[in-house]
Amino acid sequence: MKHQITFVGGQLLPVYVGIKEFSPDTVHFIVSKESKDKLSLLKAFVTSISFTENICDPFDFLSIKQICEEVLSKIEVNDEVQFNLTGGTKIMVLAAQSIMQQKKINGFYINQDDTILFLQSYKIKELNCEISIKEFLELSGHKLSSSKALSDFDKDDFIAVKEIDSFSSINSKLYLQINSKIRSTYIALRKIPKNGQLEINKSSTLIWSTNEIIVLSSGKEIFKILSNNVRNLFFHAAWWELIVAQEISQWPKVKELLIQCELPFKSDNKTTKNEIDILINLGRKLIFIECKSGMVKQEDINKIKIVKDTYGGVISKSLLVCRFAPSQNILEKCKELSIGVFYCYDGSNLINPLCELVSSLDKLDKRLTI
């Protein structure tokens, strides 16, 4: 029989990684009164193993040591035992190390660079297990109410986003006027009609239906796209998210990639609390990506920080991907909050082609430790 004695602290992820990596038959959780309630989230993922719960004062060295010794006294002499020292307080870890040295018991510590430090040998090896987005979120008490993958979009969608990208570059002034007109006309209604027509300026008109958008200039058609997702792609800037997601999908490290993720309130699963433009899973880390085809505001940066801290924890990272360079104030704030920034244009000058995004993500991955 394989036993794992593990301390439960502020985050469940290192506890779950230790279980997935070593597949013990029984896990003995050492918890405080505060961390005990979190175990219900973990139990849903460890149904195939048995476990015990042992409550301690996380700052009382002798009490913690006594509880660990009581756990060990109930384990058969020939059974395998290891300590997971990644979670819990420093006092809990010190108590465990004292026992490990006395009784010649092994343990491990999970580093934030995807490696494991083995005790008592102090050898380091790479982690093998992987965590899904579903597991990441549900271990923190959250879940997705909806999301999309690249496979949910069809050929017409990808043709449409290329056309929008081209139109917004060639006719940048008109494109901005269209966005401004749409916002000023329908912001109070919070809903754009399924079919409509708007005069953008003296010579330009926007016409749309459920699957078509047309722009006329002096009565002549200068832009037309067809797609069942045309309203979302054009009016809500989802076209930029899709282009960015396509580029990221070329990154070999990506295990899962989700677009337009919605996370509901715990008290009301029909109401969206937060949205994530693109969510990347590297196997044991999450990267949250906010896509902006236009101006970036202070509240956008605050949202990025909140989303990362709420759903990703300390080993996750955030990246802001913009078409145009944000203001110096925004760049300064992103730096202070450890939010990565990638932008393509500085004014009309192409600074970073989107094909460089994967290289930036590689650099970001190397900075995922603290």
C-alpha cells in the first residue's frame, strides 16, 4: 500500500498534483479548521482512493508532529509512506521534516517550474502529470458556464475575420467610425438588432442581417462578409480574439485552448461574473489572455488582474494582446501588476507581427515562477 501524508493550505493544486503524480492508495490530509472545508472540492477528483482527515493547529509545532506520528502509527510497517511538503504553513513543514529525519521517511516538494524536489535525496525531476482546465477551475471552486474551441468555428468564420482584419487596416478611420456609431446608438439598449442599417457618415452606410454585413461608400459596396457568427465577430470584436487564438494554436506547448470563456456567479449560474477572451492550459499552468483590437482602458487592466488571481493563482500568468500600442500609463500599470503585453502596431507602424506572439508566449512561460 502507498500512503501520502499531505498538508492542505491555501491552494489545493499542489495537493492534487501530488496525488496525480504518485497515485497513492490512501491520502492522509493534515488540515486546519480553515482549510478543512476545501477538501470537498478535492474529493470529487480522488474518488478512486481512500483518505483520512486530521485537523491540527497549523502554528503549533508539537501538535502537528503528534498528529503526524498518530497517522504513521496506524500504517503497516511494510507500507510505503511519503510526505507532500508543498502545502500548509512553514511550521507544518518543519514538523514533518523532523519526523522524516527521525524515521527515515521520504517526501517531496513541488516547485513552480514543473519539477519535484525529492527529500531526503534532494534530487530534482520533471513532473509527468497534467491538469485539465476543468480541474484547475473546479479545484478553486469555479466552473465554466460556456466556452468555445477553434473547432467550433467554420470556414466562413475564418474567411470573415481575415476580411475584417484587412478592412480595419485599409479603412482604419471608417472602421473606427463604425464602432463608435454602433456603441453610441445601441449602448443604452445593450442589444444590437438582428437586422439594421446605420448612416456612418455623409457617404458611408452599414447594413447588417443575421449572417451578413455590408459597408457602402457613396452607394458602392466596399466591404462584405458572410458568416453565421458575423454579429459576434464584427460588433463584439471577436474577430481579433479568433485571429489571436489561431496564432496561439501553433504553439507546441498548448494542451488546451478555449475562447470566449464565461464564468458564472456561484450563487447564480445563469449570470456571467467574468469573461476570459482566451484561456490556455500548458498542462500545469494557465495563461489568461485579454484581446483588444482598439483602445485599452484602466478597467481592462483591473479585470485582467482580478481574473488571473481568482481563477489561476500564483503560478498562472496574464497577457494583454493588442492591435495597437497601449498608452504609457497602461504599460506602466501592466508592468506593476506583472501582466505581459504584446502589441502589433505603434501608430501606423508594424512593430511586432502577430507571428511573433508564440515567441513572446515562450518567454512568458519562463517567467511563470515567482
